[in-house]
Amino acid sequence: MEPFVEVDWLAERLDDPKIAIVDSRSAPAAVFYGGVGREQYIYGHIPGAVHLDYADQLHDSYTQYCTRVAPPGRFAEELGKVGISNDMTVIAYDGGDAPYAARIAWMLRYYGHDNAAILAGGIDAWIEAGHRREGEIPTRRMCKFEPKARLELRASVEEVLHVADGSSPAQLLAVWPDTVYARRDREITGARRLSFSQLFDELHGCRMVPPERIRELTSDLDPSKRTITYCGNGVHSSAVYFALQSIGFSDVAVYDGSWAEWKYHKLPTTPNT
């Protein structure tokens, strides 16, 4: 499935029981009150949507210092509780300010569910197109979701350490938004810079820029080589995962622990230039 769908596509299928809509609005990593996404959802959401928070319901609770994806048992339980099964198409959306929907979609693809996509432009695009919102929380019957991890989509701290010590030829990319990157003074040793802000239009719902622009921005990279993306907690790096895949990068992974894990363990860094 293509990584993005447009509002009109979803509106035409709103009553399709085989499509699960997930409101993935969450809180920035720096905000410790995690209920803000749920509050936004209750205030108004796309009809029939359920809410899933990547940093609350779907993170690995054994690693409090970062928001790695939940183990398969917990992931399956959380999806089953909101009525998502393996035979459904999942469309995730966010508020258009941060790519939380991409994080959910990447998690689903990591666990073998390729029928997962992101609503381009988020809920703002839905509202601008004249479609209604609702505050009613839908009742969904419990379903069974069977995760089948695709380990190649997820880079571990050990794999990134091999890049840092020079023993791996993988391309490691620091993909923070420009506003965040400008405040940083160090990065993971061996990392190269690729700007999320140039790959996605942050002023218009974090829509991905055209493929030719992505190819231009990645012209110094080898699309056939192992490529690992990272950011603070895996959100923006999940979006860049889809951008790279869309132009033919054949072996892309997200460093799931990202900077939060790397910094916690005090692993090798180098100054930004």
C-alpha cells in the first residue's frame, strides 16, 4: 500500500468496515502530560476513528528512557482492544504538526501489517475539505491481531554502534526538524544530516514533498545501501522512513531508541559542524 492517502479517498470509504481509522495525536516528547492527544481526540475526530498514542499504549514499558515500539504481545493486545485485526486497512492521521501517524504506520509495518497508511495533511486537511468531526467514541468489538515482526525495519542500538565504530557501512541519518537541529551541539558518531523539514512541508500538514525533490535531497546517498534514520524518539525518523522508501531505497530501518536511548547510555557522539 502507498504510504499516504488523500482525504477524498478516505471520505469515500468512511463506512467500510474493513478500514480502521486511527487518531494518533499525541504529545511532543518534551511534554510530560501524555493525555493531550486523547483530549484532542475527544474534542473532535474523524467519524469512526479510535485513538492510539504511540508513546502511551504502544511503547515498550520496560524502557522508560525512550519510546521504543511495544513488544509483540502488548502491541497485539492494544490493537485488539480497539478492534483492529490483520485483515483491516489502517489509516492513521495526526494534527499535521508532528508525524505521529507515520510512527503508528511504521509500527504496524514493523509488525507485518503492510495495509497501513497515513492521511495526508492530517485532520486539518479533513476539516478544510468540509468533512465533519464527531466527539462520540465508537464502540469496536475486540479483535485478534497477530504481529509478525520484520526485524530488518528496526535498527537496534547494537547495529548503530557498529556504524559509530566504523565497522558497518550503513548510512546513518540524523533527520531532526531544522528548528530542533539548530539547537543541538552533538550527534551520534558517524551520522549524516538529512532534514525532515526539507522532506516534509511542516506548514501544510507535514505533507511529503514531491519525489523529484526527495531524490535531489538524497543525491549523495546510495539507495541500495542499508539506511538508518533517527531523531529524538522515533517519530520524525518514521516519516523519513516512508519518504526514502517512496523513491526506491531498498533497505531502510528506523533506529527505534533514537537519541533518547543513545544519550541515556552515554554512547559515542561527535560535535555538530
